[in-house]
Amino acid sequence: MGLKQNGAAMAQPKILLTRIDDRFIDGQDVELWNEAVGSNLVLIVNDEIAVDSRKWAPMRVAAPEGVWTRFFSVQRTIDIIHTATSRQWILVMVASPADALALVKGGVPITKISIGHMRAGEGKRSATPAVAVDDTDVAALRELQKLGIELEIRYLPSSAPDPIGNLFN
């Protein structure tokens, strides 16, 4: 049974895929992912970007033609995702496992997360050539798995996934 708001059943949004990629919309990548899953809305979920409209323009330009882009904070996404219409087929993009976990805990119906790019930095170790994680990332990913979320590491839709165990070594 769906969630209820004011006693009425709320529709389940059509989230086709959730992707962790700290570049968000990066040229050809989003075009290929959009084509693979068939989305017509790319939802960028990030607290920092949601409040800085100057960062939106380059991402809107990079989005595939005919695909809407929206920029929401984590909380706004949690608050309104269930108002999505049945005509919205959604590709959710987040920068971190922590944001993905917050969405899941907030009731966003995510079943699968594809991990594409997580920038290296201080305290992070390389899990694959494009994915670097720290202890906080690993803890969030483990919790997502415990919650039944399917995880994969995949750069492009056409590439084979990397072993998920690489994240936890």
C-alpha cells in the first residue's frame, strides 16, 4: 500500500534509477544514462546546488534535449517526490552515499543505486579508478544494503559493473 497523506493514498513516483555521481550532469554520461533508462526528468538532489542557481545553467545545457532538469535539496525531494505525476520518469542524481541514504530513510522509493563517480580527496581511498570512498561513505553504503537497496558500480550503461566488494575492502 502506498504512503498516505491526509488519508489519501499517494502515488509512487517512477524513479527509474538513482545514481551517485558527484559530477551530476557531465556531458555524454547523463545522455547515455538517460537513454538507457528512458527518463524524461533528471532530478539533481544536492543541498548546495539547490540554493545556487548559478550552477544550474551549465547542467541544464548538458542535459539531453527534451529532458527536464530540477534542482532540489534532500529535504525538498523527500517532501515532494510523491507529488510526481505518472508522466514523470525520473533519474535521480546525488553526490554522495549519505544523500542517497537520507532519501531512502525519508521515504523516497529507491530500489537500486548505480555508483558512477566519487571524487578522491583527503581521507578517501580508491575503490575503483573513478570511485573513492571514506569510512562515512562505506557506512552509508552498508546501511543502504541492509535496507535492501541494490548497489552497483558502473561507469556507463554499456560497461560491466565493478565488483561491489571493492567498496568495502
